[in-house]
Amino acid sequence: MSVETPKADPQLPVQDRILLVARQLFKTDGYNGTKTRTLAKAAGTSEAGLFRHFDNKYDILMAVYDDAWSRVNEWIDEALGVAGDFDDPCDELIEIITGLWRFYEVDPETSAFLIINTGNTDSLLVDHQDQATISDANIAYLQRIEQLCEAAVDAGLVGDLTSRALAEGLFGLSEGVMLGWYLFDKTEPGRMAEFSKISIDEALALLRRLLR
């Protein structure tokens, strides 16, 4: 149980309140540690009210997960709009992943939820094999990366890498950097004194090495 149960603004619609407190509780207490009665109380509704909007707790997790990825996609779309058109798919890939990393800086709470609960959704597949394993908004992000990787390979920009290998490398790098930041930020001061937190410029140098 978290030290302090979050409370949602009663002026918000019920479904918005549920998603808000669910994101916080899933992050602090984990999926299995979050009780639906606690979630309902924090959202200012009953368990019956909770399940008028969602079929079950897993359905809530996936809705929060989708909402989080929607926020990421909106942030990236805005960054791409500022950057303008791209002639080189590698340049666009760099801008997208930079946007993901910048999102961690501006919204660490949502980013932390994604980092923690990516593992949660994977671990629940055995019990939910008939349900979506990743959200629509997450699929949109993945497809965007996949398509640009195919374009980079077709243009001969990444040596002998296949588009599949390139995409997996980019997913691993982008998520690994954020996980490292998250672990560093959450570790007690002094316990990682021999380590330093990688800067976004260092991460970008590694990303450019992979794409060039």
C-alpha cells in the first residue's frame, strides 16, 4: 500500500478520475498490489461505479497504458511539427526517440508508469491471452518506428542491418536509457556514487552511432 492514497479532483468526469488515480496507484503499488476498492475510493466512486466504466482491473491497466502512450505520441507529434519535414528517415527516427527522452524530462510520472508497467502487461499475458497485449497508442508508436526503419534499410542508410534488427535495437536503446534514468533517480543518494547518470547528449551520440 502506498503511504498516501491519491485523490482525484471531484470536478473531473468519473472515468478521468479513475484513470488518474489508477496511473498513480499502479506506479506506486504495482498492478497486483492495487485493490479495486482502494482505486474506487480514491476516484470518488464505488467498486460498482468503477466497473460501470471498465470490465475489470486489467481493462483499467490497459486504458491507463493507452492514455500514457497517447500523451507520448502527442508530444512527439508536436516536436516533429516544430522540426519540419524530413528527407532522411534516420533523422526522423532520431527526432522521435529524442522526443521520447524529452518526454521523460517533462512528465516523469507518466514515463515512470510506462517503464514500470511495460513489464506488468507482459507478465499478465498468461492470464489474458485473449486480450490486447499492447495498446492502440503503443502500436501506433511502434509502427511509426518500424516503417522508418524499413525506409532507412531500403535507402541503404544503415549498412547490412535488417529493418527488424534496427527496430529492435532502437526499442532496446530508447527504453534502456529511460530505465537507467528512472533507476538512478529513484536510488537513495550515495548508493550509486561510483556511477553517473547518462546525459541526453550521450544517449543521442549512441543513437546516432547506431543509425550512422
